[in-house]
Amino acid sequence: MSYTEIVCASRAEWLEQRRQGIGASDAAVILGLTKWKSPMGLYAEKTGLVPMGQEETDLLEWGNRLEPVIALK
């Protein structure tokens, strides 16, 4: 298994990089396995019809803070 690590200077740059491909969380949306986003919603984000994930919730903030601690390398 291989992966490409993407390093970004800002959240905005990271969101733009995410728009370029499909990640693990996107796969769950495509397969209809999440209640948080529909496949059409994902399509709209990836094609630029709507802005990508600009809502910052408490859970998202803590997930971002803890990611370096829990991410597998």
C-alpha cells in the first residue's frame, strides 16, 4: 500500500488539495455509508459548485488538533 502525503501551509490550501482527489472520508460518502453528506453533495464540492467544508464545529476543531497525535505514519 502506498500513499502520498500532502503538506499545506493553510487550511484553505489543504481544502483545495482535497478537491483534487478522493480520500477515505470521501469513499464512505460515495458508498452511501455516512449520514453527514450525500454523494451529490460531495460531487458539488469536488466540482466547485459549492465551497468545501467551511463550517468549523467543535468536533472538527478537536479532530484537527488531535490528528498529529493519532495519525498513523
